[in-house]
Amino acid sequence: MPMERRRAHTVARLMETLPTRRGGIAATTAVERISSRACNHPEEPFTALMHHFTVDNLRACFESLDARKATGVDGVTKQMYEQNLEGNLQQLHRKLCQMSYRPQSVRRVEIPKEDGTMRPLGISCFEDKIVQEMTRGILEGIYEPTFLDTSYGFRPGRSCHDALRQLNQEFMRQPVNWIVDLDLAQFFDTMPHREILAILSERIQDRRFLRLIARMLKAGVQTPGGVVYDDLGSPQGSIVSPVIANVFLDYVLDRWIASVVTQHCRGYCQSIRYADDAVVVFEREDDARRFMRALPKRLGKYGLRLNQKKTRLLAFGKQAAWRAIKGGPKVPTFDFLGFTHYWGRSRTGKARVKRKTSKKRLRRALVDLKIWLRQERSARKLPQLWQIMASKMRGHFSYFGVSDNTIALRRFEWQAHRLLFKWLNRRSQRRSFTWEGFLRYMERFPLPRPGRLVSLYPV
């Protein structure tokens, strides 16, 4: 259905700050019924959702939140909120029932990206996180049964390894010769609120619930110059932002490719998406080029745009791999989910897609480790420092420990040992270890090593 016909007057009313509506406490209903209804009646809209914000459900959301997360603009922690938990939850429930709840502004924190720019993250207040957690559960219950299997980002029961496994299957079992490595520019900062609410209103017809989401989207961002309000974006780092992004991209990109692009292609076509990073594979070059011409228009219709520096079309298939093996031009590589994908040869001599930790991710992991060791080498005792170092190495091996990546894992392990040895010897003017003594200490208290690799070949 065209965007212009999607109840534009309803969306306009939702964007307005309406007067407070007062009413009684709604009936209690388990959130799990939402998912069951969404599975059994995928075409029916949801007309009543706010009654799920009960005190018991809000308490369950409170208990599921991590107390170690950063605080919002009010500085309230989970421990502080828990001191008067029942009173706070009762007051929050009353404000939600009366629609007098207003999310506080989001505290902005910027972290450096690989290309030298800054990535803005939004940190909500703790009470807002409780409401966001409940909203996330409701939205996941409604939309999870309808998402396509080619979407993997921020979905329960799905991981980056699943997306990599699916991508590997496309190259090895399907007639793929061309790919579009797709990246959206500042996606979380440019999602238009009106289009988001218009897409949500197709399945959700509870105006109070949609009004709650609209208030979350336009809560504002706290900056040094004051609170900034905008009609674009959903704070990256917010609990509810990933599921809203998935709903938005499922409509704008996934279903458009599955229903429109594939019908106009003369060969095979498929997409694999993880959050705002996607790879679209094609059998024919002309299909891929037509897709590249149509994609900016499709995204521009919904206020999105491509990152031209990272989006590219390249020949990446078995035909190009065999030509390279026989002395032809080298097949280009591409990065996806922190891995560099390239063509190599199997033990039997056949062409096979392989992957390794991308240079940017490996460099960033080592730089972050160096900065942490330099800051914490004197603030912590050796056993605690050693334990945290082990957890950091274990996390790296858990994510990057996949098929064909053994060499990059061993390189990270070696560089991590060198950094640890270097900064332990800079805790004072006297050296803590010789290299031989350091190796003996590691034998007594071994650090994690790359374990059994996660196979990306079975589906």
C-alpha cells in the first residue's frame, strides 16, 4: 500500500502532544498471548495493548535490567530505584494508565568509530528503560512471527554466526556471481518518525500505545547546549530502538527485495541483513546494476540514504574464483560483521569462501586492549587484572572463533600476550617480569586460548 494512503491524518495526530487522558487500571493479560495471536492471526491488527503495562510486568522488566549499565540524565541507578520499588512502580503504572507518562531526555555519549568519526549513543533514564523493556517485548511479540528469515540482527535466538552461516550457504550452494555490499548512512539518526509510526499503525491500531512510542521517539537529546528535539532518529543504545529499526527495515528493504526486486530479476536474488548492514547476492550482473539504480530511490522515499563510501557492487562468485585460480584477475574481498570474506581453496582443491578477522576490527581490538591496560595496570592487583584480561580474550575468541579464522585468532593471542607483558612491566620503575617468568606465570594461570571453531558450513 502506498505511503500516501496509510492513514496520514492518524499519523499526524500521533505526532502531536495530546492532552492527558485519564482512566482506570486496565485488565491484566500475559504478554505471551501477543505472540500467540500474531502467529495464529497474522493479518489481524492489535487494538488494545496498553493493558499489558501492569505492575507485575513492570516489576519483571525491572528485574531483567542490568544494574551495571550507565545512568541517564537524572543519575538514578537500579539500586536507588529499588529502595522504593513498589511505590515507584505503582506511580509509573498510574502515569501510564492516565497517559501522563513523559520520557525524560536521553543523555548522549559519543564513541569513536573506525573511520575517525564519532558514533552517538543514547542513554535513557532507568525508569524509561523499564517502559522501553516492556515496549520491546510487546513489539517483538507482534512482529517476530512476521519477520523474514533473512533478517538476523537483534532478534531472539539469532546471532551473527547464523547470518555468516546463511551467507556462506548462498555462495556455496546458490548460483551467486555478484553481490551488493550495502551500508546505510547514519541509519539510527535519520529514521523519520512519521514513517515509523505509519508502518507501525498498519499492524497496531491502539492509539495510546502508538502515542507512547511517539513520545519515546521525540523525547529529545541532552547536549551541552541544552535539550535538542528532532523529527528524525531513534537513539542508538536505547532498548526499544533495535526492534523499531527491524520493523522499519523489514518493510522498507527486506519485503521490497523479496516481493518486488526478485520478481524483476532474471536470475537468482537474495538478501542477508543484520541490523543496518546488508549483503544482497545476485546471479546476473544486469540484475545487480538495476538494483543499484533503484535502491537510492526506494530508500529516499522513506528518508534514508546510502553510505556511498561503503556501498559497492563487486563480482564475488565461483566463476570469478575459478578465473582467479587459473591466473585471472584477483577476486575482490568485502567486510561483513567484522570479517573479511575472500575466496580460497579447500583441501581437495575446490574453490571455497573463507573469512578472517578484518584488519580494522583486529586493530581496534588491540588498541582498546592497550588503552585498558595502560589505564588499569596500576589501579588493580595482578590477580584481578589477569582475570579481566582473560574475560576480554575469551569474548574475542567467542565471536571471531569461526571456520578458517585460526591464523587471525593466533595473531590476536600473541599480540595480547605482548601487550600484557609490556604494561605489567610499566607499573613501577622495577620490572615485574622477564619473558621467561611471564611464560611460567601463564603456565600456572593460563589465559584463554582459541577453542573449537564454530563451523559455518552446516545449516
